[in-house]
Amino acid sequence: MTKMIFVNLPVTDLGASMSFYKSLGFVNNPQFTDDTAACMVWSEAIHVMLLTHAKWRSFTTRPIPPPTSSEVSLALSCDSREAVDAMNTAAAANGGTGDINPVQDHGFMYGRDMADPDGHIWGAMWMDMAAFPAGDQKQ
């Protein structure tokens, strides 16, 4: 079986969150979707489980952090700089917030951070490893 990652996120409005993630290019997997959770697929290996607060609380008793706090920032690779820009624009137009941090442009790497409607941080990024500066390689 292929190794996969399922990122579980508590959300306040499941429908709005599903629409947000669809606008970024995620696809819903109805096999794992009901009125308490939705599985949004980025790739064969990366899935985001959007969980209502009640569903989230069935997994843990730890408190749900407020949307103004950050515990993790997740990055998604894109095919081009233009795709990074398009994802950031879609986030801002669909209930999220674009450019929550300064744009990062290192020539060979370009990234922009956004937040979903619940404040979860995502970074859209593009890299051209062929242009990676040879002297910067770490061993």
C-alpha cells in the first residue's frame, strides 16, 4: 500500500470549508464524506479530513485552538509560480485569507502563505531544483 498522509482539521462550517478546498484544487472523496466530515484529496498520497467540531471531539479532548493561533503550517507544491499565485487568489476569494505572511521569492523557490476559513495555515510553493544554488546544498 502506498504511504499516505491524512491531515485532520477541525472546521466550523463543513460546507464552506469544502467549497474553500475545492477552489484550491482539492477533490472530494465521497467514500469518506458525510454530514460530520469530508475527505478532500490533493494527490494520491495527501488527503485533508475536514471534521466538524463534534466529530473532532470524538478523537480528542484537547481544545480546538482559536483561528488566530498557529500550531502547524502545511505546504503544498505547485507546478509553477502562476499556480502559486492562482491558489493564493482562490483562497482570498473563497472565504480564506491570502498572503498572511510576506511572499517568499528566492529565485529557485517561490511561496505564498494563506489561511483557510478556520485559520489553518497553508503555503503554496514552487521550486526549480535545477536552479538551486550549488553552494547552498547542505549535507
